Amino acid sequence: MRRRALPSPSLNALDAGLALLGVEVLRRLGLPCPSDAEVLRFRGVPDDPDSVDNDAGFLREKISAYLVDGMTLEGLSRRAAGDARG
């Protein structure tokens, strides 16, 4: 029985941004982790250092903004729920 060829894995922008933030945390802890270029390879970003730096910075910034926006919305929702209770 022949095995089906599996498609090569890929990351969407959200997944790649989250992976890059996770890698950054691992670096701060001094743990082994993949490079930004290794993560971004799954997005199809060329190994060109400028492309890697630009894309990694952009994705980290976008994901950080999404997380902050989500935390802000959650805080506003809790505050509004607290105000509604009296």
C-alpha cells in the first residue's frame, strides 16, 4: 500500500506571529529554540536576512497589538459588567 504524500506544512500570519512570540520567550529563558528564519520558512519567507527581520518584526508587532486589543476589550467588558451590577 502506497503512502499518500503529505503536503508541506505552512503557517498563516497568525500562527507565525504567535510562534515568533513563543520563540522570543524561549530565548529570554535561555532555552534552545528555532531561529526566526526557521519559523518563517513555513510562511515562504526567503532566507534573506532583511526579509526575515522585516517579516518577523511585522508579525510580532501585529500579534502583540492583537493581544493588547483583546486584553483591553476584556477589561472594558468586565468593567461594564461590574458597572451594570451596581
